[in-house]
Amino acid sequence: MLNNIGLPGILLIAVVVLVLFGRGKISGLMGEVGKGITSFKKGINEGKAELEEAEQEAVSDVKDVTPEKDKS
């Protein structure tokens, strides 16, 4: 059903949405979507940093527990 929309159909939908909601509402909505995307990316980056920190901590714990060989 949605395979044959094309550019004219998308433009028509955009115009209808603009007429129904107005420029101000759409602008505010897009601002909120942008903030949500930014927050999501920040959360992903913080999660990666936390995982890397935990991995480094685990590696350092393993190095601390591993017995060293005597050089006698």
C-alpha cells in the first residue's frame, strides 16, 4: 500500500499536516524530537563509557590477583 506514495504523495501529506497543526506546533514538536535524539545519543555514549570503565577495572583486578613468577 505504501510502496507507491512517491514524492507528490509525501508533499501532499506534509501540506495537510502543516495546515492542520500549523507551523508553531510542528516546530515545537520537531524541537522535542531533536532533544530526544540528543538525549538518546548521550545515553548511548555514557553507557559505552561505563562499559569500557568496567572492563578496564576488571582487567586491572585480574592483573592484581594473578601471581607473579619468581625470577630466582
